[in-house]
Amino acid sequence: MKASNPFHHLCLVALALVAFLAAETPAYGQLDIPGYPNDVTGYDPREIAMLPRYCIFTPTFVQAGVPGSNDVQALNHWKSVMGETYKGMHHYCWALMKTNRANLLAPDRPTRQAWLEVSIGDFDYVIANAPKDFVLLPEILTKKGENLIALGKSVQGLGELLRAIDLKPDYWPPYAQISDYYKANGDRQKAREFLEKGLSLSPDATALKRRLTELDTTKDVRKAPPQPAKEK
């Protein structure tokens, strides 16, 4: 048996490390956001301000000493509301921060897509560890579905939106997202069906009413007969 070659072994290790790092790097582009920390765990106050209030009371935000997170009464309140899922809810807050970086801060499309891509793992963490009756699960599924559609993964995205509807049929946001998807792809009938279904279960949803009005208005404009030319 030949003696092992240390140099060959080091090369294999180096190649494995390169492969690992490549797998961890989004295929869409870089993650640099000018003027902001390299990662959301830098907890920039401008980003914190865009989050739901409860985020500063989730575990890693508290550990990082984010301003306001030392409010013990509020901390205990959110622990009680979220139950065991509280332990992993910082992942959802990270996912929201990454989504905000994509939609509000990214300087170009590749960077936007990269932040959307890295948000998915954080959504998945919470979804995998939350019970089906977790109060925020329909919202989390909807946000993930929206990001997947933006990444061009419409089948998976629509699946998550439908899961949100199954869990809470009167929660209107997934109906809006599905309708927007079908409208953007030219299927106005499907877009209408989801708006009407959503309104049948959540009749006061202003966002659904507005979308339905816009759908009707656009349709009416297209069907309007041409105006006769004015006589000179």
C-alpha cells in the first residue's frame, strides 16, 4: 500500500472547502449593501426600526443587547404569546431583515436576488419548528411564498401561499399574492377567482377590494369602444 501523500490530502481538503463556500454563496450575486453591516446580525438601528416590535425580544436580539430588548415585562409577554416557537423566532426576524435588504436597500437586481435567496433558510427554520396552530405561521408562509415567486420559483411559492390559506382561510394576504401572480402572468380569471374567494372569507380586506376594482377597471378600459373622431 502506498503511503498517503500529505500534499494530496491538503489539496483535497482545500477543494472541499472551496466547494462548501461556493454552496454557501448565493448564485445570484453579492450581498454587499453600501453603508450597512455585512450581515443582518450587525443589527443596524435603521433595519431594526423596520421590524415588528417583538423582534427585539427574540433570543439573539436580546443577547446582542439591541436597544429596548432589556424590557423584561415585554420579553415575558412575547415568550408567553409565542410559546416554544419563541426560541427560534429570531430566524423569522432575520428573514424579514434580509427581505427588506432585497426590496429596499439592494443597489441592483443580482444583490436583491441574493438576499431573497438567503432569506429562505431562515423562513424554513421557523416553519419546520413551529406547530401548525402557531399564530404567525400563515404570515411566515406567505412571506416565504412571496420571496420564492420573486426568485422565479413560482411552483414552490404558490404552494406555500396555499398552505397559508389552508391554515387560516380568512387570512387575506396570500389571496392577494396569488392574485398578483396570476394577473402578472395574464390569467385574469384566476386572479379574479382568488380575490373573490378571499373576499368571501374576509369581506373587509381593503387590499383585496382595491385589486378587484383595478382588475375590473382595466377590463372595462380594454372593452371600451373607440371614440368617434371629432369633426374639423
